Amino acid sequence: MLAPNYTCQTLTRSHPEPACLPPKQINNLLHRRHLLATTAFTISFNFNLSLKTPTVSEPVAGASGLFLMPPPRLINRYYLVRSGESEFESKGVINTNPVTKTSVDNGLSDRGKKQSVRAAFDLKEMGACDNNCWIWPAITQRAYQTAEIIASVNSITRSYIVPEYSFLDARGLGAYEGKTLESVSQYNLCVMVVQIYASDSISTKIKPPPIDDGTPNESVADVFVRVTQLMSILETQYAGDTVVIVSPDSDNLSILHAGLVGLDLRRHRDLSFAPGEVRYVDTNDIPTYKIPPSALYKCSKLPNCN
């Protein structure tokens, strides 16, 4: 009987293999080696090429996600609205703790509902939502209720109401939280408010006294960071749209408006909003300069105006 016709090859010592293999197995082995060698060469070539090829990237200053205050331009049209008066406000209670922002007492009072209806018709007269609009309210009860009234009067569907969960929270007033006309005299409550804004006019970094119940004690600079983040989102999410921003308090809007028009943030109180007030953002509209008690208001780099 004849032995099978095996092909025998001499192999190098560095790659020991059986001395004799059938022709079919040899072909398979050579094929596998060829594939491995080709793959390794391709990976090596591409890796080297990627290291040598210069990467073309957009300059950081031109990136669309970078929002500066004051902005060189605005892609969208903006209307700023302070919500109507809340139940807390009608009772003279200072309430800025985010934990209670969705409570019933943070909803609109009877007067607040009328103020919100007036705001909705003001927007209608201004033609804000003639070609549709996005409504961005704080999740705070009174702000969201105001947004719903605005949407109803201007025939905007609920799908265009986008609740904002943190960037539009009312400014945290720390140890002043919960103060009422019953717990302190009306005079002392007014003194507290005056002290807050007197501090704002001195420095954007002065905070109200702290408290340990979870209420933030925010400076003007703290609020400025939040509203700048909000604008960065809006300017990158929409293009050529109308956005109605609804805030539960005045400070969010006055600080935002000051930043947009390039006003010294220590003067944000000059742009304060009454409950239910509506304002169109015109970057060319800078308030008349008023000399402060210190006779100094020089600022070139917001928010560092100290």
C-alpha cells in the first residue's frame, strides 16, 4: 500500500511546526498568515498616517457653544417675563428655597393670575408669538402657571413650553429665607432688602448671610453664572426663533438683562422687573448712566466689576 502523498517542508527553529502536512492544510496555513500580515501592515500604516496628518479644527473663540456676555450678537429673539405674584409674596414671605418651588403656596395669587394674564396680552400686542415661540419658564409653580397662561392667550401648544429645572430658580437669599411681616417689622424687612441691593451695588461677589436649611445664599456673580449657562443652551439649541423666558423673581431677569446689554452688573437693580412685567431684549438699549454713591462704575470684564 502506498503512503499518502504528503508534502514535507523544512521549518525554521523559531516557528516549530509538524514537518509534514497535507497540501490542503499548507494552503490554509499560508492563507491565514497572509491575512494576519496584511492586517497588521494596514493598522500600522493608518496609525502612522493619523499621527502625521495635521488636524484641522475650528478656533476655540469661534466655537458655537461658547457664549460671552455681552454677546456680539444674538441668534434668537428674546422676551423676558417676570411671573405674577405668588401666594408667598402676597403674604410678605421671603421664599427662595428650591425645595418649595413646586409647592401650592408658590403658585399664583389672585392678583398674580391677573398680572400673568396682562403679561400674556402684552406679549400678544408685541407680536412675540405671531410666528410661534418657545416658552422657557422656571419649574417654580408661579412661573410655570404664568407660562401656561401665556401659551393659552397666544395659541401656543403645551409642547412649546420647556420647563427649566435649575438655571431660573429664584435667587437664594440665605438667612433671609422665611422672614415675614409677622416675624419682623415691615421696617426691618425693608431694611433687609435694602441691605441686599446695597451690597450688590458695592460688589457682585457679596452674598447674603448663609443658613443651614438648604437655601442658597447667592451673590450677583452666582446668578450671572446660571443665566449665562441658560443663554448658552438657548443660543445653541435654537436658531432664528423667539424665546420667552419666564422667571419667578426679578433678580434673574435684571442680572441677565444687564449682562446682555453690557451694563455693569452692580447696576442690575436699575433693570428690576415688577410682577407680570414683559420686556423685549434689545442689545442696543443700554439704560441711562447714573452716578452711584461711590461715584465709580467702571467695568470691562463681566462679571468681575469690583
